[in-house]
Amino acid sequence: MNRYFSTAKGVLVALHQEDSGQDLIEYALIAALIALAATFGMGTVAKAINDAFSSIGAKLGAYTG
């Protein structure tokens, strides 16, 4: 029975010291934050591009019409 607890304690200590999964979670959180910011930012960028092309189209229409 004592050997079982010693083995279990060794496994728990090894799991507690293992932090490679923590890096993966941090990278996933950073990627999610970047994706979220890009999603919200694309609406503003798309509107600005659409406005610019509309302005250019109106000016070209005035010159060619």
C-alpha cells in the first residue's frame, strides 16, 4: 500500500511540474484574441474601402457621364 502512495505521489509531482500544455493554451488564447480583433476590425476596414471605391466611382461617373 505504501508503494502505491509513493507511485501516486510521484505521478502527481510529475504532472504538477509538467507545464508544456500551458504554453499551448496560452498560444491558443492569443490566437483567439487576434482572430476576435481581426473580426471586429474587418467591419471598419471594409466600410472604409467601400466608401473609397464609391467615391472613386462617383468621380469617374461624373467625368465619363
